[in-house]
Amino acid sequence: DGGITQSPKYLFRKEGQNVTLSCEQNLNHDAMYWYRQDPGQGLRLIYYSQIVNDFQKGDIAEGYSVSREKKESFPLTVTSAQKNPTAFYLCASSIPGGNNEQFFGPGTRLTVL
Amino acid sequence: AQSVTQLDSQVPVFEEAPVELRCNYSSSVSVYLFWYVQYPNQGLQLLLKYLSGSTLVKGINGFEAEFNKSQTSFHLRKPSVHISDTAEYFCAVSDVAVGDDKIIFGKGTRLHILP
């Protein structure tokens, strides 16, 4: 089945540690996105990538980094510079030039202790 | 800049009653419009989308939405809700302009179904 996988589902880290969240898709989509979700805040865009080896900052990129070495993969690193990293993180993908519909993974809940 | 306003953060409704979740957007260009649903601790799932054509759009699980260009609204409706509709619902907008694939999401409306 085609889809987007995110791992792990739940992640716990100590303050000051970097952590990498995985996002893999087998939909053959060129574009991929990372969102952060906090209660009552909706989805806020962290980074997005429209093609391999290229990515752009979203609205809240500070304290995060990404890479896009393969079409299928778009990992997100939450660095120690992110002041409030505890949140639900969602990865999505879409077909550029289509109707902009995005397909979402199941999410990773990160808790920093 | 685009923005999406979901007028109600929470909507309680009795089971089998009708419901309307309101959404207004601001954009000076042609847009695509979406409603997504999120069940607890899950990702978002597309309910329906408006791309062009008929202003009444039907989606999954008995939901429908009406695009009103003059009022810049895209309200979501269901004639009779079920307990399984308990979830958070997100309205979203995206420019039709070529090269801009980003979607702007509203802050969500939490639907509570009362027995």
C-alpha cells in the first residue's frame, strides 16, 4: 500500500539533546512538508521541499533542520536550539503542479523532559 | 497573505443532529479549498476539496461543503452526526497560482458529539 510513514510514534528526549524524526513516502511525490501541531494552534509549517536536494524554510524553522537526499525521505532534526520542542509533528507530501492536496503521515509525538 | 479563520474552536452537538462548521478565508486570487479531519493522535485525512466547478462539494462520511466566493466562505455540513464523527476538523486554503504548493490551515474546530 502506498502511503507515508513516520517513526517513531512516540519519542522522549532529555532537554539539550538533538533528535531526528523520520518521514518516508512511497507515493512517488516530489514535494514533502513538516508541520508542528500544538493544541489550539492548528498546523504550522516548519520546512518544505519541492525537489530532492532542495528545501525552504517555513514559518517556524528556527531550531529545526532538514535534509532531502532521496525523493522518498525527508527527516527532521529538532535541535537543542528549539526552545519548546514538545509537540506533535506531522509530515506530508504532495504532487507539485497538481491541486495542492497534501497526504499526511500518522505523526510523531515528541516529549522533551 | 492568505489566512483561514475557523470561527468556532469547539462545537458540541447531539448525536443525529445536523452540524455546520464555519470557515472563512482571505485571498485575492483563485484558491483551492480543503477540509481535513483528524482523529485523536492520528494524522490528517482529506474529507473533501473544492478545485473548481460546482460550489457544492460532497466528501466522505456524509459531509459536504459549499464554496461561497462572495462571502469567501467554505462551511462544512453534515445533516446527521454520529458518535464516530468526534474529531478535530481543519479548513485549509491554497493558491491556484503555479509554483505555490503550500496550504494554509485554520486553527481547527473540535467537534464533540453528545449522546
